[in-house]
Amino acid sequence: MGDKINIGVDLGGTTIKMAIIDDTGKMLDKWAIATNTIDNGSHIAADISASVLKKIEQINLNHADIRGIGMGAPGFIDMDTGFVYQAVNIGWENYPLKEALEQAIGLPVIIENDANMAALGEMWLGAGQGAKNLICVTLGTGVGGGIIVDGDIIHGVSGMAGEIGHITVVPKDGDPCNCGKKGCLETVSSATGIRRMALDALDYNDSESTLREIFDRKGDITAEDVFNCSAQKDPLSEAVTEKAAYYLGYALGAISMVINPEMIVIGGGVSHAGDTLLKPLTKYFQLYSLPRIYQACTIDIAKLGNDAGVIGGAWLAKTKIKNG
Amino acid sequence: MGDKINIGVDLGGTTIKMAIIDDTGKMLDKWAIATNTIDNGSHIAADISASVLKKIEQINLNHADIRGIGMGAPGFIDMDTGFVYQAVNIGWENYPLKEALEQAIGLPVIIENDANMAALGEMWLGAGQGAKNLICVTLGTGVGGGIIVDGDIIHGVSGMAGEIGHITVVPKDGDPCNCGKKGCLETVSSATGIRRMALDALDYNDSESTLREIFDRKGDITAEDVFNCSAQKDPLSEAVTEKAAYYLGYALGAISMVINPEMIVIGGGVSHAGDTLLKPLTKYFQLYSLPRIYQACTIDIAKLGNDAGVIGGAWLAKTKIKNG
């Protein structure tokens, strides 16, 4: 025999994304099924197994061609054992995910945190290609992070490494965060945080603004509205963008002093802002790191979108599972 | 045959510390020679070689018993090649240290940054014993750091990982730092920073204080004076200690969110303050990290003092040089 194929699985609260990827990174197929959360998620392992095996048959591969599965899951996970302490959206509590899936499909399985898996995907085939030391930041509803050192995700002693959304960036009078603290990066640089800061700015400020026109028309605004108006030089939106970029640049400056990365990859919905975000971000990142650090580091937008997770899963299978 | 012995060398601006340590961590001997910086440090490799070989003979060992040398040096170093870009105190500029020492002594040599080497020493035989993920902070004239992930120092893409003294902790109106930035951790939590904050406090404040008495008597104060007076409940000194601990706790909180360490080891002169520093530090560290992170992390004072470097050097030789 020779090369085998790798399966990436990315478990979300509503869908399970899956892909078949060979060792060169070529995606042979990708598809998704609904996440069945009834009975506390106890059907999920069997659903994945059945779906993968059916797909393999459809594209004329055999069970023996599969090296294994790299799977990302949300929640608190012991990556060594593939044991999920808690994944609220799925219904799992103290669930032996790795064991359950291995039994269902009869193949080796590796479990990883979903934010970390997206980071590995970007490293393998995305914006971080070729880099071995990188920071991946996902700016969505929250702020997630994946830290890669010498080509591998770092997990820390209790699997919490890379929880950069909860670095305190507003030490005084910061807004409350879901984690119970105040002034976390997530409160100011996530889509949620940017919307909140913009609503505050509209409230405290009577100036004319294209953002206000959107608010008056729709009754609400999104982070995307803020970036769109900012790109069109709306001063109020530019001020909010600047603030979000300031805090993100500050945090990434501090993290870079610890990690000295070759690359920072920004993903998630907020990253669609592109240069509107990257330009002020780069300015503040340089202000809060040292020349020998920022000169060695490129900041770029993630390239793989929703595929990052399954690609990272396939990378895990390819590199961490011994060829059977 | 069987076990070999390891040589640790710790190069400073005035002395070169050396030690012979076996694989179990037993120190067979330690000694120091003066650092000869004339002719741009070009005699140093020969000095080390001669001193090591003489010592080996004295204690009835042979050249063949030595596995190799792990050496720590100050300045900017390429750890892979052992090339020193610049070490101002020594006089080296673009100096091939590893090559020069290997030629002089005829044994394999590994070069490491001196702060990182001390961190490895504390991990092997000091306060961090048994931990594989740890942060070592050296609070002296400056603030140095060594970050250990999965048992190895991380260097980053340009050898700057762990430069935590230059994380910005006072973003607005911070004092100038030697690095050219303002408000770095080093400006507030080093011995120098603590002395400066105390002098400022004495200046802005007329209150009676045992610290003021020392200042009036000696014409100056040290960080040690501040901690001594703080331990005796001098309010002005307590306020300065609290401030130094606040910023250090803030920075260590942020770093822990990235690394999720099992242990934080505090070394350097300032660490002699012991609980006077550790108590407020722990409070602020917890304030700026998450429960799942601080509950998994112990903060302790370094145990090896000036021996940390040579012990770390011996550990490098033991673990990174293949048995000859």
C-alpha cells in the first residue's frame, strides 16, 4: 500500500462538517450532516461513522484506505484522552468522545479543541502555510485563539492555552464578559463587542453618521455595518474600529512577546473587514511589541473560512496517527 | 562506560560560572573564572576550555567522560547555530561561539540564552521540578523570562520568545524603558523600577515612613529596602510593593492565558522579598486569569539562586547532546 486518506470532522452545535483529504492536502470530498443533540448527543458518534463510511463507499475507497479521524469539538476537552468534560451546546458531560467514535467506526480518532483545529488548518493549507510558530485568532461572537509552537498546538497543563479572548485589556471599568471577569479582549474586539461599542458611541454622541442612518433604518447594527461605514470614512465608525483594533493590537503585542510568532492569522466573521481592520491593528501591534518581534511577524487574514476546521482535523490524522 | 558527565557554563559580564553535573543532577564541582573581555572577548572560548579540562583532571575524570557543554550567554543569539549576533558586555559581534568553543575543547556545545538556561535549571532541579509547562521570571535590574512548553524552552521565530519584560503594562503615560518603548513591565516590576516608583512616592508624598528614614540616612534606597519596610507595614512601601505586584500579576495573568502553565517560578534579586511579593502577586494574578488557569498553576520562588544557569546548562548537555 502507500498513502492513506485522512478524515477531518468539525462538530458544531447545528452541523457536523466532514471532509476527506489526502496527504498532499487535496480535498477529495466535503459534506455536512445535522448535529443530532437528542439523548444528550449520544447518537453523534454513530451518525459520523455511518456518514463517513457511506461517503467512502460512494467515492470508491475502502475502510482500509482511511488512516483515521481528526475531530474538533467545542467545550472543555482532555486532548490526550479525547474525553469531553463538558460541551453545553451538544449535551455532553463527561463523555468519552474518542472512545465512542473509535468503537463506532473502528479507526483511530484524535480529538482537538475546535479553535485549535482551525489554527492547524490555516497552518497546513491556509494563510499560515509554511509557518511553524503562529497565533490564530478567531474574531466571531467571541474571541478564540490557537497557539502553534514549532508546528504543534500548545495545550498547557489543563487544556486552556490559547484562551486569549479572556486576556484583560481594559483593566479599569471594563465591560462584563461571559467568563465572569471584566474588560476581556472578547468584550471589545469580538463582533459582539464591536456592536456594543458602536451602540454606546451612538448613544453618547449626536453627530451625523452613516452608521446612525443604518441604525435608524434597521433598529440595530452589526460589526459588519461598523466596518462598512468605517471603510467609507464615517468618523463614528472609524473611532469604533480604531478602538477594537487598538485592544486587539495591544493583546497581540503582549502575546507576541511571549511566543515570537512568524505569523498572526486573523479569522472569523470580523476578519472579513480586511484592511479596514488590519491597518490600524498593525499600527498598534507594532506600538506594543519590539522591532525584532514585529519585523519577523506577518499579520494576515485567514484563507480557509469554514473549511479550516476539517482541514486541521485531516492534518491531525495525517501527522498524529501512525500509518496502519 | 555508561553515564557521562555534563558541563554547564554560565557566561556573565564579570565572571564565568561553571559546574560539572552528572545525569542524576548531582553537582560534582562548581567554580568560576573571571570573564576576560579584552580583544573583544576572543580569549573566552580558550579560557573555558582550559579551565574545564584542568578541573576534569583534578577530580580524576577524562575528556572522554564528558558528554558536552551547555552554555548560556547574554545578548542576541541564534540558538540553532550558536552564533552570537551581539553581546555588548562581552564585546562579541557576529561571533561563532559554539564553533569556537567546540574547536577549543573538542566536545559538542549547545548555546542558549542565559535567562532561558536559568529557567531550565529551575525546571530540572529547582522550584519547577516535575513541571513541564512553566514560566520563569527573573526580576533583577531588568525583567527576564523563560517560557517552557512540554519540557522545552520556546524560542520563537527570531529567538525573542519570553521577552516578557517588554510587555506593556502601563499603556498610558508609562515611564520610558531601555528598549525605547514606554510602560514596559521592566519599568515597574524590576529592582530598578521598584526603586524608581519608591523615589517618586517619597517625592510626591510628605507622610512619615520608615522608607523615608532610610532614604534620609543613606541618600538612596533599593528595592530590598522597599520590601523590608513593606514587611514591617510601612504604608508608603506597601503601596509601592502593591503596585509592582499589580503589574506583575497583570502580565503573568495575560501570559498564563496564552501558555496555561503548571508553575510560575519567580527568581532574581527581587524574589528574595518572598511572601511580601508573592501574596499581592497571587491576588492580582488570579484577578487577571481564569479559575481553570490559576487553579492549575502554582507560583513559587526560585530555589537555585546563582546556580540555576549552570544547572540548566548541564540539563541541556544531558538532554540535547547524543551520548558519544
